[in-house]
Amino acid sequence: MKILVTALLLSGLLLGNKNIEVDSEKSKVGIQGTSSLHDWESTVESFSINGIIASEQISDLVASFKVKSIKSGKSIMDSKTQEALMADKHPNIVFKASALTIENGVVKGPGTLTIAGKSKPFQFNATSKDLATSGLLISGSTKLKMSDFGIEPPTAMFGTLTTGDEVTVNYEIIINQ
């Protein structure tokens, strides 16, 4: 058994497989949306991304975003966001993919996105760029409808302020290599 484990580990090293290490200080995830009063923006301040990266593939990917770390700079909006996303019951938004391909500056593949406890198939599609600092930038933008995940868009001021159903998630993730 020890020989098998050692062989698997060595083959991973020889093929260039490496655990993903995200540069959390330079990476960023933001959410933009609309309301009946004005457009709004929040930042996801705490997230983790784990998986294995090779030259042409990311495997066993798990990206987890802490709901209570979604901040807009406005405490009332933050609490409405956390309430709508059921942060106490479902503290993380999670994306999982068994394998994503990296080819010609594009990262893509199927996965599962779970928001507020509801999981849906999700097609990941982003751009990739090798950085001079020996890293990889994965960036993109994704539109999501809250209602697709059973989330009722937040309201305020006794329902006179309503949030639009669609949000846009923008991300720039830097993976150290």
C-alpha cells in the first residue's frame, strides 16, 4: 500500500500537479446589482479556493465564499443580504467542479453552484492569463438570478425599495505557481 501511495504522489509531482495557492491579498470577488433606488455593489471579503492545478486542468476544485463576509459598506444592506442568503443556516456559497480545462486563455467546465442551500448545475467559463510574477490570473463575470436559487430579492423601507433579481459576480483570482 505504501508503494502505491508513493507512486501516486510521485506521478503527481512529475506531471506538474500542484495544490492551488490563492494570493488572497491580490484576489478579489465583487457582486453588483440594481434596486429601485440605485445600483449597488458588495465585496466578498473572505473566501477559500482549494484544488489541484496542472498546466491544462484544474481538478477537485472547491471554492467557498463566506456569506457574512459580503460587505457593501452599509450595515443595513449587509444584514438584508445575509438574511436573504440565509447566512445562519447556509454560511457559505460553494462552487465545486471535478475538472475544469485550461486552454487558449480560457478556463471552463461543468460544476455545481450552491447558494442558500440550493444546488444547481453551473457552467464555469473564465479567462486565464499567465502573470510575469509566476502566477495565473483567472478572471470573469457571471450573471445570476437570485430566484433561480429560491432567494427572494431583498427589500427595505417597508417594501418601497426593491432589489433587482439579477446580480453580476465579478472576480479576479490570482493563483501562485
